[in-house]
Amino acid sequence: MNTITVDPERLERAAGILKALAHPVRISILNALDGGKSLTVTEIHNLLQIEQSTASHHLSIMKD
């Protein structure tokens, strides 16, 4: 039987990434950036029809 070593720090980081991506707006942003597209905050705000401040907020969370 194989033993798997679990690194708690790595699990915490993975959980944080998944949590950051779990919001519907962030999923929409990721979808808009699919294929390596480069979009400005203004382009994202226009494309998703959300407030520019909302787009900036979600991008900031995703960046962290």
C-alpha cells in the first residue's frame, strides 16, 4: 500500500486558490480571459456588464 504525504501549507494554498476562483463573477472573468487573452479592467467591465469597481475588486482578489 502506498502512503501519501500531505503538506498542510500546500493544501491551504490550494484551498485559497479554489476559494478565490469560486465566485461566479471570477469564473466569468476567467472565461473572458480564456486562451491567454489580455483585457483591461474597462474591457472586462464592459464585456461582463458589471461596475468597473466590481471588476477591479474581483481582479484584485484573483491576483492575490
